[in-house]
Amino acid sequence: MKVFILYAHPEPKSYNCKLKNKAFTTLTRQGHEVKVSDLYAMEWKTVADKEDFTELESKDFLKYQVEQKKRKLTEDILEEQKKVEWADLIIVQFPFWWFGVPAIIKGWMDRVLTSGWAYSWPNIYDKGPFTKKKVLISTTTGGPDALYTDKNLNGDIIQILFPVLHSFYFCGFQILQPNLIFSPAHSEVDRKRDLKSWAARLKKISEEKPLPFSRQDEYCELTSLKKTDMDILMRKK
């Protein structure tokens, strides 16, 4: 299997870096091919703007999606797209900041998942271009798991992560159950345990089944919902 690790953390000694390294060593020892994009080390450009294009269709008024379709993209974007095309599985490793992904991950998604390449009507969701590829979100929180439930002020963490999960599914990716590690800064014992569990899971990752996101044919003209993906993720009936 070919695995692309998309990694974001500004500190090379962080626990997120340990999780990234554990994924790399575990997967390579299992015989998988692995590539890594360390976004902070790459000094990844976060903001989507006209500088993302080597040529512009219109220099007077920027229509970002229209320009994306022209494929006159800068080399840094094209290189990341090549990694996505190469991979069978993408692991997205990041710290859970302000109830979502760090800006540098969002910037990668804004710039790399381009219109006409990652999605185009009606080639979205289960008809998207990446239906044979999987995405695994792996993140760490500052607070304990008890804070991230539907009965707590923070809310259910799967519900909070829904925008990023659904964004990848919008492009057709199969979504695996996220790897959630709660408050790793508080316990060395827990950190070692979670690293061990992460490695054990990765050894069998090729056997995992994706989460049951809804298909286009389960909707009435894509507007009237029979059952939303949020219901599915939250296990509601």
C-alpha cells in the first residue's frame, strides 16, 4: 500500500511528531511505501490567492475556482497533488486547535484540493475522483475525552470534525474512523499506551472498512435528505 502522511505541527519534539514518526516506521516495516509532507518544515503557503497560478485567465477579477480549473498551478501545489494521486491512504496528523484543524492544514486543503481535479459537478461524494483512496484523520486534544461528548459544553468531537471529514468525502475519499488521542500532555503512561495502540492499528490498516457515509442516490436530487451523514457518524437512526 502507498501511504501519504500529511503532517502539521510547529514543534519537531511534539507528540504529534512522535505519532507521525510511529506511523512512518510502522508502515514501512510492514512493507508499505510512505511519503511525508511536513507542512511547517516546508514553510507551506497557507493563503489561497492569485500567487497560486503561473498564469491568470483574468487579471482584473480573480475567480479562484475558475483559475484552478485552468491547471496553471504553482509547483508546490502540483507536487502535493502528485502525492495524493500516488497514495492509497492519506493520514492527516495534526493537533486539534480551536475546534478544528490548524490553519496550515486548511490552507493545504484550500490550495491542493482544486476545482476540476479534486471535484467537479456531478463528480462529488461517492462519485468523486478519489473513491478508491482512503483518508485517516489523526489528532490530539488539549482536554480529556469526557469534555468531547454530546453532553458536554465542548460537544461531540466527531461532530466537530465533521467539516474536515466531509470535505475529504466531498472529493470521493473513503473515510476511516479518526484516531483520537485526548490530552496526551498530561500523562507519559498514556502517551506510551496510545503510541502502542496507534502502531497496532496501523499494522492492520489495510483491512479497515470506511465509515458508512451516505451516497448520492440516497438523496432526492441532492437536496432532500433521507439520512444525513451527521446522523450516520453520530449513530442516530
